[in-house]
Amino acid sequence: MGGALRWPRVTVWRVVFAALMGATLYATIVRFGGGLGKATNLSDRFPWGIWVGFDVMCGVGLAAGGFTIAAMVHIFNVEKYKPILRPTILTAFLGYLLVIFGLMFDLGRPYRIWHPLVMWNPHSVMFEVAWCVMLYTSVLAMEFAPTVFEKLGWQGALRWTRAISVPVVIAGVILSTLHQSSLGSLYLIFPYKLYPLWYTPLLPFFFYVSAICVGFAMTIFESWHSSRAFGRRLEAPLLMSVGRVLAVLLLVYLTMRFLDLNYRGALPLLALPRTETYLFALEIGLMAVPMVMLFRKRVRQSTGALYACAVMVIFGFVANRLNVSVTGMEAGSGVHYVPKWMEVAVTLGLIAVGFALFRVAAQFLPVFPEEKPAAPGAGGDPLAAAGR
Amino acid sequence: MSRAMLFDGSLCVGCRQCEAACSERWGLKYDEAIAAEEKLSERKLTAVVTAGESYLRRLCMHCSYPGCASVCPVKALEKTPLGPVTYDESRCIGCRYCMVACPYQVPVYEWSRRLPRVRKCDMCYERQKEGRPSACAEICPAGATICGERDELIAEARRRLAESPEQYHAHIYGVEELGGTSVLFIAPRPIEYLGGNPGLPEEPLPELTWRVLSLIPNIVTVVAVSMGGVWWITHRREEVAEAERREREGK
Ligand code: SF4
């Protein structure tokens, strides 16, 4: 298992993890003991901070691999993606659970989180978001269930989940389409507030496309990490093709973004020496650089470069969501918002919990395909093949 | 018939009695320190703001098509047929979308409470139901804030603008803005002080969202049909391949 190699690394991480959990625990006590005002830098003029901008916006986005890969395998019948299906579903499931958990911190009255179930307002995007979170989390639970049933050896339950898998996956695609885009729709109602580099009637569409991009990037990211942590082989030819899809998607996304800016006459804004301009450039750069790289075969063939591209796309995506929810809102709100350390602690704590849960699940459940000849291209070592 | 409020900036003397009356009605503490804060907060739900030599009031504008009510996932905020936009704290989950969405930045939050509420002016809804003026209008010694039917108040504002044009900037704020508001303003100068953002569109804000939300049934149908279709095609291909293979083997 390579335990000797792994130990020192894990210890460092365990220390960091423990420290982070301590900080998160402290922040939690302050948040629930003293109210939102004590634990955050939120104010009447800036009521949404990183708990919305990062925990919800990015958490949901980074879970997008779940529906894209599920659709690839079950609907488009691209069998070769099968080996990465389970880890991706697991990420998405954990992502959504953590979003709900994160909401507990952000909502003023978390114990009323179920209210949208019975108190309806179909005119509210937030209402749509609430329903999508609930329904899609259930869908993900159903998509992940076979992994658990397999471990437990419940053949009956397994057969049953297989029978309903296609409708469940289709429901997942519908819900994700609605949910990813609706996070963008949340911002449609304040055209006067959100900086024009980001405000566009096409926000829902851009949120959707960038979520699909980051879904693919997450797939590369996870495979790399799990191969390091568990010594599992990277499904290299497969990830190369994911890289290809990602390159094209990024090209489409970035082209649309600029066409939209041009159409709205917002391009001249790029000449202004403002914070918004720089952060916009950062966001675009983090998407454009990996796009250009991914179009090169040599980059796709190198696992390291492929991983670097995925990381850039993920950061670009996070930058975009934070730009929309924080940077772009500051000027219009007339305040400058910097999160309090406790806000950051809770956010990092959630991410750490996510990583830990993923590890535990991957260790005890059949998330990754075992080394058996069922893998495509059996015989040759895909890593070695790609390394050339 | 809908109730409304008219504030006349050229009559206001800045005595802040409306603030005091408002705080009393909400059961909030009111003292000199709070009076000196010229902004809305959980400590005061209306504020008199010094604007050059004159004064202006900040309070909920009671939009005809309120953004806050349209974004609230649980309908805690509601535009009543009577005019006021009311808040039902027992429904509120505390997502604070209403605060982000209000173009005038009016709703405030009880940041220091463990179980916080959104706070905002409700035009003294229980008084309006009886046809009585709000607490602030009732106490105003200068007649700067008055309550009444919206049509009548607009007519009254027009009359004042026509009678003494030199005293006013020739615009009644709230007749058209965002599709209209139930709180109307006239003042010596243009009203850019509302704490909201200049450049508000004339159309009601909820429209911007509804345009997308109303597409949901179509999106659901299109995605469902196309996914189902693709599935049928891809798996049909498999079936055909399978059949062909069997045929070949059979031979
Ligand atoms: S904070 Fe309360 S009133 Fe405001 S939108 Fe959310 S649930 Fe509705």
C-alpha cells in the first residue's frame, strides 16, 4: 500500500486538519452563540459574503461533474467514462451535503430550512434553488446508493437501483441544468448593482456552461489526487479525452463571454484601472491559459500538465463566482467587504471535511474500480502509455 | 384603492419626530445617539437625512412591484392590496435575499441577535387598515409627511409643483420609478439620495427574473425529451450491434 511513503505527508495534513477543525469549532460557537454579526463582516449593505459566494456558489458548481459524467455514461453511452463515474458522483454528493451544511451557518434561521417545502413562492429564484438543492441531493443519494449496496452485498436493492437508473440520471440532468443556471439567475434582479463586466441577462447561461467546464476539470483533479492517495492508476487515455472536451467547452464559454461584453458595449470598461478590471482579467486568464494549453497534444499527454490545467480552471471558476458575488457587488453596494477570519475558517473547515469524507468513503467503499482486466485497454499501463 | 404616503422635502424642518414616533411604534429604544445616526439599521427603521439645507426621509418605498417580495422564497414579504409591503417573521428563513435585492437598501437585519429578523417599515399596516395615517405622518408638525389614497396624493403633489414651481424640482418620485411606489417624494432638488443606486430602470425589477423563471417548464421538457431521445438512440445502437454480433456468431 506504500504506507511508509505516505505517513509523513498525512501527518502534516492531520495537524493542519486538526488546527482547522479547532478554528472552525470556535467560529461555530461564536456564530451560533453570538449571532451572524459577531462571526462575520456582513452588514445591511452587504448581506451576502463568502458563505454564499463560495460555499454555495462554488460548492454547487464544483459538484457539476456529477451530472455531466452521469449523463456521459448512462445517456450518451460513452462507456469509457465509467471508471470515473463513481468518484465523481461521490464528490457531487458530498458537495451538495456540504452546501446544505454550509447553509446552516449562513441562514439567519437555519432550523426553518424546510420552509420552502410548504411555503411557496414560484416567483423567487431562491425558491427554485431551494427545491433544486433538496431534489438533486436526493437524486445524488440514489446515484451513489449502488456503491453502498455493493459493499453491503444487498443484491435486491442493487437490482432495484439499476432498474431506475436511467430516469434518475435524466432527473439529475434536469435538476442540475436548472440549479446551475438559477444560481446565475439570482443576480438578475439587480442590474444597477452588479458591475457591468458581470451583469448580463445571460448570467444563467454562463453559470451553466462554466459549471459543466468545472465539472470536467474536477474529474481530472480528483483522479489525480486519488491516484496519489490510493496508488490507483490514473485512467490516462480517458483523462486525455476529458481534457479535449474541456478545451472545446472553455473556448465556447470564453467566446460567448466576449461576444456578450461586446454586444452590451461593456468592452471599454476593460480599459479602466479598477479592481474590477484586474479581477476580471484574473478570472478570464485562469480559464484562457488552460484552454490554450489543452489544445496542445503534449499538454494533454502529460498528467502533470493536465492536472495543472484542471487546477487553473477550478480557480478560474471560483474567481468568477466570487467576482459575481463579492467583487462585482461592492461598488454597487457602496461598501468594501473583507470576510472575517471566522468566515474563512468555516469555509476552509467545510472543504477539509469534504476531503476527509471523500478519503474515508474511497477507503471503505468500492468507489474506484479495482485493478481487474475489466478496465479498458487492459494489459498495458495507461500511465506509462501516456507518459511518452 | 391603495394607501400611500407623500413626503415633501421643502416642508420638512428636520425635527426627527417621525423617527421617534416610528421607534415608539416598533418598541425600539430612541435617544440622542440613535437620532444622530442618519441611516437605517436595526435601531431605526426610518431616518431623516440631511441633504444640504434641506432634509429627506429614508423609509421603505413600498414598491408596487417590490423586488423583496418577489425574491423571498417563502413569501415572508408581501405586497398587500392595500399598499403596504408587510413582513411575516414567522415564515422568514433568514436568507437575506430581500436585503440584497432591495434597490433602496431598506430592509435591515438584526445582526447581533441569535434568532434575527428582517426589519423594515410596514407603513403602520394596522393603522392603514383602519384608514388612519402612519405614526410618522400623524406626528409630523410640518405636514411634510402625509398619508392618503395614492391617486389623491399624486394629484396633491402635482398641485404643489404647479403652485410653487420655484420651490421644487419638477418631478414626483415614485409615480413611474420601478413601475411605481406607494411612497411618493417631492423635494427642492433631484432625489439621488435615496441610498439606492442611480440608474434604476423604470420597469418593475421582478420582471427581469420572471423572464427566466417562466422558461423552467420549457427547459424541463426540452432536457427531458432530448436526454431520453439520446438515450434511446445510443442504446438502440448497442442493441443493433448486439443483434448483429449474434447473427454473425450464429453463422
Ligand atoms: S430574509 Fe426572510 S424575508 Fe428576506 S427573502 Fe429571505 S426569507 Fe424572505
